[in-house]
Amino acid sequence: MRLREAGATQKAASAAVGINRRTGYDWDQAARAANAQPDANDDTSIAYNCQVTTAFAESDTMARLAAEPPTAPPMAPVLALVPEPGEGLLAAPEPPADAEPSTAPAPAPLQLPAPAPVSIEDLELVIDARYLSHEERELIADMLRAKKSIRAIARELGRSPSSISREIKRNSHPRLGYQPHGAQRSATKARARPKPSKLAAQGPLRDAVVAMLKLYWSPEQISHALIKDFPDDPEMRVSHETIYQALYYQPRGGLKREVDNALRTGRTRRKKHKNPEERTSRFRDPMINISERPAEVEDRAVPGHWEGDLITGAHNQSAIATLVERTTRYVMLVHLPGDHTAATVRDGLIKTMSTLPAHLRGSLTWDQGVEMAKHKAFSIATDMDVYFCDPHSPWQRGSNENTNGLLRQYFPKGTDLSVHGPEELERVAQQLNGRPRKTLGWNTPGEQLRDLLKAS
């Protein structure tokens, strides 16, 4: 490049440094482009406060840079392609002594543009845990100052090393290096994408999508069909999510105005899919999940812990509450006159449990049926904690489920259970409690409970 600036032809300069003429041409064009548009990041007149939010944010770095004398801007990267003398290639000769110096005006230095304003709300907004937080960026900056490696930082944050590497490369200042406050602002600005939808403007892509929607194709079918029909046209690509947004949100394409009843569901707005962990509680009073049940209940070592449920009759118009003691398998049936609302079930359970001694009233495990909406009142009256099973998990109260199957021999499905009075329920319970059980060493539940009462 020095030869070209001295007035040498492109062919002569290429031969002097021992490179191909085509390579010399490429270098020449790149140098002209660099001179026409100088890099703002290589200029010395940098606004030091463009990436710092407060005067004391990075005081050590600022003090060090303020003490350094100003240096000349480095050469453009393309100039580094010229080989130095003594490295195996021909040394570039000095320009002629009679060569006149260049009178071309030097390009004016460019100021780094001030960053676009970012609101405090956007800076502090937490979208998802997969995005780096402000605190994590401060830790990255501290560990970089401590000369920690990328992998050490990733282990400390529980992140992928590639994520930390990209964060440092993307959000580092060209002169100040990685600063957490500036990195947070850069990431926040990059997060917003005021990008128009691919279906917002008229064109072949929108026409093709509209035509397929009128054939009642789903957005996913349309997305894959476009790839198959236009394999060599990248402009004819659209994701199914973009089509859904254009149908549901008018600012994202407005397809709904052109396509009536485009979706088979006929919905005019999107249905939210809830996370199972965000399931709304069924009861006003907070439930105690079965995962919090003590270990002594799980291993059946201590008697006095019960499982319960309802067996219902025809059209769910009548019901009987069933109770099974986990250690002895002793069965108690609760008569529910009239209905099986929460108040009726509460009163029936309180009346039945009150007949037991205190040491046999440990806890009750139930499913999440609405009949236990008054569980707090039951707990206060009987001093028994109520533990609720997970949704659709009947195996978590297996003894009760097994007993309900035995009871169907006496109370078949599809029959009216209200015809069975308290005396009939007591007779059935005594028969079940008089059956020998293999799990009890062929003893009966009645005998097991009798031994417990004698021991107490």
C-alpha cells in the first residue's frame, strides 16, 4: 500500500512484494473502501461516558485510561496484510526521494454515536432465566478483572462457555473493554426487534399463504409446503408462528381481514397453555401436597394415617365416603345423606373420625376433588392434617383405591347409593374388616386394630 501511495502502478507494486496481481487488486480495493469509510471504533475521540451509567461505575478503568497519553489511531486492518521485510518475501523498496507528498485531505475523525436511550424499566425487566441478568454481568466483569478464564466464569454462573464468550464479544466496549452497565444496556437494546412481519407487506409470499389458508391448511402445513414448492427461493419462507401471529394480532400482518375462519378451531384469540407447575389451586384454603407428608406415613410404620375418597352412584347423584387406615387396612364408611357437597362431606368425616382415639387420628390423604374444599375446617375440628395427591395420581393412595374396588361388589356402578343407610354401610365395613389379608400375614384388619387399641 505504501508503494501505491508513492505512485507505483498496481502491477509494479504487486511484483515488488511478490504477490499475485489479483491479490494486489483486492488489497487496493479494500484500502480504498477503508479510506472512504473510516472505522469509528478506531478513532481516539471516544465519548467515554457512552457506555458508563454513573461516574463511579468503572472508576479504576476510567482512571487508568485518563492517565494514558493519547495515541495515534491504529492503521486500518487491511494495511496489516503487507508483509514486513525479512519474513521470506521481497522487502518493499522505499519511495523515491523526489516523490511529492500526497496532498489529499485526511478524513475527519468520527465521533462514536451516543447510545439510544433505554428506559430504567427495560433495563430492570427480567424476561427469562436463560438471559443473563445485570448481577451476572457484574460478576463476569469482576472475574475478567481477576484474570479468570471463560470456562471458570461459565462454571461459576452455571452457563455454557460459549454463552459467556458471545456475551463478552458482543457487549464489550472497543476501548473500555467489558463493562457490566454498558453490556446490560447493549443487550437490552439488542433484545428489542422492531422488525416488520414478513406477511405485513403485499407480495408473492403473502399471496401464497392466503391462498393456502383459504384451502383450510394449517400454518404448519403451509410453512413446510412453501419449502417444498419453492426450494430455491429463500424469500418464500415463513414459520408457522409468524402465520399464527398474523392471524391473531392485526399489527403482525393482519391476515384475519382477508381470511375468514382460517383456522379449524374457529378461535379469534390465542388460547394460553398453562404450565402444570402454575396450576391454579382448586381451593380457597392452601393445600398441603403429598410430597410434604412425613416419612413415617409413607412407610406405614406408625398407625393412625388414613386415605379417603368418594365412590359415586348413578349420574354422580349419590355417594359414599370411604376411609382406609394405611397400616391395618381398617375400613370405615361414611354415610352422606342427600348430597356430597363440601359441607356434607366435612360434617360426615368429622362425625366419623371423632369416634377414634386421638392416637389414631394422625392424617388424612385425599385426592383433589371439590368435596374437600372445607378441608381446613375438618383439620381444625379433628386436629388432622389433610394431604392432597397430585392430579391424576390415584396410585398415591393405593390402599383406598384397592378398597374402593372391593366395595363395588356391594355397591355396583350405576346404582343409587342413597338407598343404603348407615346400618347397611356398617355391615359392609365389618365384612371387609373381617377378611384375612395376605399383606397382614393373613390377619384381619379388625384384629390388627384391636391389638393397637389394647396396646394403647
